[in-house]
Amino acid sequence: MDFLVEFFIDLFGGISKDLIIFIISLMPILELRGGLLAASLLDVEFVRAAIICVLGNVLPIPIVLLFLKKVLDLFEKWKVTKKIVDWLLKKVESKREQIDKYGYWGLVIFVGIPLPGTGAWTGALLAVVLGLNRKKSFVCILLGVLMAAIIMSILSYGILGSIL
């Protein structure tokens, strides 16, 4: 992830640091985790960075929750994109047990633990495919993003900040 973060920092070098971390936080895969890492590398003040990254990570989620099912249904109709949808659905099924066991708290934990393949975008995908209530899912995803913000802040500004 460090490589991707540094790539985007270089790519967006001509714009403000705040906008760089906001854009990184919007992106699937990088999300808040990448935004906070970039913010620490760019020496953006912690509270400011945390607010920008949380907003950037959460902003697209209501749109994803509203329209992802329609996009998946559309993509299932085409041979090329059907393979992608099948792969995504298989991945979601592998996480179903966690959600079935812990309910909406499972979604909070899934989004909040900063591991590869987890995060707000994947949490929204899980919620949509599993047919969870959108409003409850959004609240759970928001709580998970806040949890990830705390964990990543400790890592990015605490542990990494003392090394760098």
C-alpha cells in the first residue's frame, strides 16, 4: 500500500495536501487507511487529516449502497463483466459467516479492522449483496470507518510517525 500512496502523492503533487488525502480516501482499496498514511507522510496535522479522511471515505458509501445492486445486475448480463461479478459474489460469500454470526456488529468489525480486503467499499458491497438494511448498514460502516481511523491514526501518526 505504501507504493500506491506514494504514487498518488507524486501524481497529485500540484494540488493541496488536504485534497490529496481526500482523493486517496475516496478510492476503493486505499480508502481511509491510505489517506491517513499519506497525511502522515505529507505532515498534515492529525485532527485535520482524520476529519478529511473520514469524510472522504464515507462520502461515496450512500451512493454505493443505493446503486451497487443495479450495477451488479447490469454487469451480470454481459459475458466479460459477469466474471467480475461472480468473483465479487464469491468473495462476499466467504465473509457471510462473520455477518451472520455477529449481525450488524460483524459489519462494523469487518470495516473497522484495517486488513487487506476490508473497508467501507467492501463493507458496502457485503451489505448490498447480503440484502442488509441500507440505513443500518451505513451507520455500521460509519462506525467501522471511525474505528479504522483510530487504529490507523495510532499506526500512521504514532508508530510510523516516531520512525519517520
